[in-house]
Amino acid sequence: MYFNPDTLAFVDGEFVKAEAAQVGAYAQSLHYGYAVFEGIRAYATSAGTRIFKAEEHYERLHYSCRSIGLPFKYSVEELTDITYQLLEKNNLADAYIRPLVYAGEPNMTLKHASSSNLLIAVWDWGKYLGDQSLRLSISPYQRPNPKAVPIEAKVSGHYVNSIIASSEAKGRGFDEALLLDMNGYVAEGPGANFFFEKNGELFTAPQGSILRGITRNTIIDLAREAGISVTEKFFTPDELQGAIGAFYTGTAAEVVGIAAIDELEFSVPFSETLGAQLAERYRALVTGALVAQTA
């Protein structure tokens, strides 16, 4: 799925066969999750292959490295150029892109690494959560406390929380989890931001215990361009009563509808909600059919 014998990856300055990419058994990142990554998509457009918001993604990769003290030498411009080259070498236009910055040297200490390694992988990947509206369950696991870790950074180790929450929900027969923060407010999904629609408005969690995703921010911009009110606020699960719809956003998931959260069934099909309208506008934007004013 992710690679075949002909697939190339970029590893530390070279384009190499993906199956040859490896990390040592004593690497600090392997033992402690001390690494950062991005999820980016490229789309086939009438003007050719286009990486959506490459600059924003790679700037966030730099921010994530700084947040955990991981040295990183590549500029945003270099990363963007390398990624376009990698897509071309793999004959990919519509593709998912995974840059990973990790500490690969043997190191069992809990100190900052003195150097880092870079992997960029690309593959053909459909919408991560599919196209059907999801049935969610509120997770017994919370999002990490933002006073414990830099929550706005995409740190590999943070996603152990996501794996546990997602697996627990699926083990109970749901499609995905919905996590609360340490104060009992709705935060986000294991790998996507959450919106709900109520009284003709959209609501989503503010800065705090969430990763303010690039797709999330794009959807907010598109909504406001279309005259749709979006409020960022803390809200409890009880405040979802009376909502007519909800959806998740993320680079891997794009925009996917939510049919129910535990016993709460949304009364309107996703196709008739503001979320569906924004999903269409988002698709038009990333494929070049729509030019956003503020995105």
C-alpha cells in the first residue's frame, strides 16, 4: 500500500528505494517517540500537480522541531522543491505526503538530540476515514494536557494517545473516537478536528487542547467567505444536543460527515448540512477550481 519495489523516498539528501529506508534499533526516536511529522496532500489540477499549502505545512514542521528541541537544517523552500521532485519521480499527482524528522543516532538518554534525520515518503491514499458518515463515541481517554506537552506541535509520541483512543472506540463497534480535554470540553478526534452545526452556525473548539489543523483553518476561512458564522468556543458534550450535523476535518480525512455520537443521532443527512457545502468548496479549492479569498 505505502510502497512497492520501485517506490522512491527521500532520506537525508538522497532519493532511495523506499524498501531500503531504515532506522537503527538504538535510535532515540524509536524508543521515545521523539520525532515530528507532517501530513500533506498533493492534487492533480488543470495547472499540474499542486501541493496544497506546502509552505504552511513545512513552517509547522519547523515549529514542531523547535518545540521539542530537534535540530533541523532544511528550509521550507528546499523541502517544497524536494517534495515536488519526489512526486515526479514516483509518477504521482494525487498523493499523500509524509515528512518525518527523527533522531536516528544511537542514544538512550533523555536529552535533546544533536542532529536529526529527514524522511519524506509519498503514496496514493484515499480519504483516511472514507466517504460515509461516521458513528463516533466519546472516548474514556482525554487529549494530553497542554501544560505537559507542546500540543500545537505534531510530535510523533503524541499520537500514542490517538492510537489508544481510536482502537478503543473501534473495539466497541464505532467508526472513530471523539476526545474531550482535561476539563471535560470536546476537543477533537484522534487525527481530525471537530465541527458541529446548530441554529445555522458552526462551532469548533478553540486553541487549548487541540492541534489547530491547516484543514480546520481552511474550512473556517471558506465558511466565513460564504457568509457562514463560525464560533471557536469551549463546549461540553451536552451542548451538542440540538445540533443537526457535525463533521471532521484533516489533511488525511479531508472533510467527512458524522452521523451520530453515541446515542445522539443527527437529524439531517450530512448531504444537506453546511459541512457538505464546505466539503464541496474545499474540494474545489484544493483541485484549483476555486480560489479562496483568505485561505
